[in-house]
Amino acid sequence: MALLEVKNLGISFGGLRAVNAFDISIEKEELYGLIGPNGAGKTTVFNLLTGVYKPDSGKVILDGNDITGKKTIDISKAGIARTFQNIRLFKQLSVLDNVKVGLHNKHHYSTAAGILRLPSYRKVEKEMDEQAMELLKVFHLDDAAHLTASNLPYGQQRRLEIARALATEPKLLLLDEPAAGMNPNETGELMDMIRFVRDNFHMTILLIEHDMKLVSGICEELTVLNFGEVLAQGKTSDVLNDPQVITAYLGE
């Protein structure tokens, strides 16, 4: 059984059908790409998968569970985490505290325990500090743990956003244009990091990306969206050589 099964997903805004009859099937630990021209509906699909928008048709099944139309927090707890094209960190918090935000999906203490700094609060905070530091070590950010997130270079902010997403212990990681704003060297490092995350965290990854070098370098399968509908789907090399894709997306 695929980890993610999406069938006939759709949504309209007024008279505009932004996404129509969208299907996708992603196997566990697969690295999957979603591409298409600007305005094709890619980010709308991410918003539907994460509960930002409620679909008016179709189903979203995650690891056998129907999560269609659920609230964002419930979808996060079910196992979907996301990063954004424009990095969304808590920029005035420390690097460590940004990762700890993600850990609150799994760690809890009462309001009273937090206010009064009771032993239960201190125990949970200690556990979260240790887990957050382990994640930061993986992403080579442990030396920056106590820096304010806004002071990190761009590439490190991107790594921190991915680390925070992984702190929620997702089954599926959605990456929205992770290479946006990166130079070729940074993009190469990002490709290595995405492969590392998939292999070492046994993570299933769906990414939106315009950088075709990155897409062809790491994605095993692709779906191409055009005007909100699936234009092509299949193995990456086959899709990128599809005449319809070349015409509609690459403009050749």
C-alpha cells in the first residue's frame, strides 16, 4: 500500500477550478517531484494536503487513514510536515527553540506545570532540549543552537526549517521549492541533504521545484501539473522527455 494516495482531488475559487481531478500515489521512502509552470496549482495541492484549504472533491489517504478536509493541526499529528518557498522560521527565537516548536507535537505538560516550573515541566523540557540538539547535530547546526534564527545564513535557515519539520516525526515531508534563492553550490548541498533525510530518516518526500537539475538529480517519479490538471506522470526521465511536458513546461 502506498503511503499517500490522492484520488480525484479538486478545489474551486469562485468560478476558477484551481485543481481538478488530481491523482497521485507515493510509495514509502520514495522521493517524488511535483512540477509545472507558475500558476499551475502546485502550492494549492500542498495547501489541500496540509489542511490549509478543504477540497470540494476527492480523497486524501495517508498510510491508510482518510485525512481529507481535516484541520491542519490534525494532519500534522497524522504525519505530514511541510516547509515553504519563503522560509517561515520563528526568526526572533533561538535555533534550538525553533526545533523545539516542532517537538510539541509529541511532548506535553500542563499550563500550570509550565507556569510553576514543576518537575514534569523540567523533565519534558530536558527531553526536548536533548532531542532538538540531536537533530541540530544531524544538520550541522548544533554550534549555532543558541543563536537567533534570523542571524543564520540563508542556506542554514533552510536546513533549520527542514530540521524543525522533521521534529514533528512526520511520515511524509513536503518541500515547497527548497532550492529557491540558492546558488548552484548551495543547491548541490541541498540535493545531498534531501537524499540524506530520505535515507537516514526513512522519509517519504514530495517536493515542488523549478530547478530541473535538482528534480532530475533526485526525484524518482514526477507529476506535472498544467492549469490545475495532471499533464504527465511517471518515471522522471520519461516525464521530462514527454513532448507535451517540453512544450507546456519547458517552452521548447
